[in-house]
Amino acid sequence: MLQLAFIRTNKEKVLNGLQKKHFQDIHLVDEIISLDEQRKNLQTQSDELLSKRNTASKSIGALIAQGKQQEAETNKSNVAALKEQIDALTGQLNEVEQQLNQQLVRLPNLPNELVPNGKTAEDNQVMKQSPDFPKLHPGAKPHWDLIIQYDLVDFQTGVKITGSGFPLYKGRGAKLQRALIQYFLDYNTAAGYTEYIPPHIVNASSAYGTGQLPDKEGQMYYIKEDDLYLIPTAEVPVTNIYRDEIVPASKLPIKMTAYTPCFRREAGSFGKDVRGLNRVHQFDKVEIVQLTEAANSYAALDQMVAHVEQLIISLGLPYRILRLCGGDMSFASALTYDFEVYSAAQERWLEVSSVSNFENFQTNRLKVRTKDEQGKTQLLHSLNGSSLALPRILASMLENFQTPEGIQIPEVLRPYFGASVIQ
């Protein structure tokens, strides 16, 4: 959530940032500033009346002691009248503050100055790309055919058990998933990330804290009876570990990693873009999250980007790194780099990771703070990245590493998978 004081003092910067993100409801900025003026005026009136009431209340005892009973009674009546006025103002103030907060949470984060202009994915900036691409043998297949050939994933039974978009991994397919997850976690913990196994269901406060609510309410699975949400990513529970806490500077940066299943309702329903493992409702992902001091967050972002890049390189997959344009960024992000791997059989790029700096947008909602050298409380910055999302990694591996003799397993995965080829 944007800080109210920043909006008041940097209105033009806020408007320019929202326009760069192609945010439609620009009028909210003026409404927020107007509501804040109402809030301040009501608060001033309330404070003045409270001061008068306190003065009048204190005088009552002295007047009675002096035998000025009539004046004391008059002051009692004045105090009662002032209380009614204060109660009325308090009601108005609470209503205005509620309206103000409702409007504030509708504003997305502002983009960093490095974010390129643009509205759609076609406007994203390619920062780096692998020079080499695999050359497949004649008759090479897309992953959805390879899955059937080698009996790795059963989509039909997944439909029977749950519905479309819920794959059932089996046999070597399940083992390969487990191998990828363990390798990703080992890679992250070796780089100093602490592993967590968080809850896979969160309350509304947690979803609100990381920006899923109210922006992405329709994209999450909701349990109405308990007012809980299935997580769309481990970012949500992991970032909330430090909600409402003041973190000692000596513990920073905080580096966390977690594997979780992820649940998203917006999987789509047609075309090759959503076929097979390209887009599903439930998928596995390993996440990395950092909490840092503001001055260090962009150095941390660069480190996280390099970390994910080396992970993809270790798998031997062709990849590219994109800097997302303003119109293609998430609601909460200030700067995002996407990683895509090339699917040789589909002849298209598949997104497998987003690495983002949210600056203090999430931590302002979460109230995650530290104290600087002067003892002043400061909001931390939060960052997260996929390290990595499994379905498209698996799809790309199956397609890129297929041979007439079988599917080759990347060397780094062989100790985890227990074999060098799927035949």
C-alpha cells in the first residue's frame, strides 16, 4: 500500500507512476487527498472539542469547592453537550478513515524508474538471452504427447478426481517432480536461504498483506465457511511470517525459501497456450523471499536475479530474462524480471519465474519494520522470486532433452532422480 504522506507530497509522481502502469482509476488520487483533508479537519475539530471538554471537566470540582454550584452545573451541561459533539465527530472520522483506507488499497505500487514504458507483454524488454537453442530430432513431440508416451502424468484421472487443470503425477513423473523440488531447495539453502514449510491456506489478513486482496480476490480459491484462501504462491504465507514485527537490523537481510503447491483459478480453457502443463490450476513451486533494509533492496534484487539465472543454467535450459513494462507488471511490484525457458517442440517461450522488488508496498500493509541507527522505525523492503515453478520447467525439459532413445535427465538432477534417462 502506498504511504499516504508520500501521496500528499508527491502527487505528480504518483500520477505519472500510475499512468505508466496503465492504471485506469487515476481519479482515486484526488479522492484520497480529499478524504485525507476531511480526516485532518475532523481530527482537528475533535481535538479542539476534547481540549474544551477536559478544561470544563477539570473546573467542575474547583467550582463546587468554591461554592459555585450553579456554574458547576452549567459546566456539567457543557461537558455533556461537548461529549455528544465529540461522539458525532468520532463517528464521522471513523467513516472517513474507512473510506480512505478502502481507496488507498485500490492503488497499485508505483513502478521503478527502470521500468520500460509499454502496455502488454510485447513491450517487455529483453535483457539477456541464451545464444544456443536445441535442435530436435525428426518426429520430436510436445510434452503433452511425451507425458503419455512415458506415462508420467495422468490428466484424465486428475479430471475425475477434481477437474480440469489438476494433473495427477505418477511413477517416474512423480519422482521427477520430487527430484526437481529437492534440488531447488538444496540450491537455495546452499545460498543462505532458510527453508520453511508454511501453511497452504491463509486468512484474509495474510492475503491482504501481500497484495492479493483486494486485487486478486477472483483468482484465489476461497473457503467461505472458514473465511480462508488457498495460497496462489508461497510468497503469501512466507512474507507474513514477520507481519506486525520490528526486525532487529542485525538479522537483516532475512532470506527464506519454501516449497508449496500453488492454487490459481485463472488457468484458462483453450488453445496450445494452456495445453498439457502450460497452465494448470494446481502446480508445485519453490519460492525465495527476502526482507531487507530499503537502501539494500535493489542490490538484493540483482542478487536474486543472478541466483535464479544460475539455477536455470544448471539445468541446461535455454532461457531469456525480461524486464517487464509498466502495463505487464503485477499490482504490488515496483520492478520485475521474468525468466522464460524455450520450449523447442512448441517453438515458444514459457515463463518459469518472476523476480520482483515490492519496495515498502507490502511491508506498509504488513507493518514489517526495523529501527535505524538513530532508533527511528523504518519500513523494510520485501522481494520474492520463483526458484522455480515446476510445470513449465518439466515441460521444457521433456521437450528439449528428448532423443530417439528417451528423455535425458540433466546431470545435476541425476543424483536426485536416480537415473540419467527416461526410456
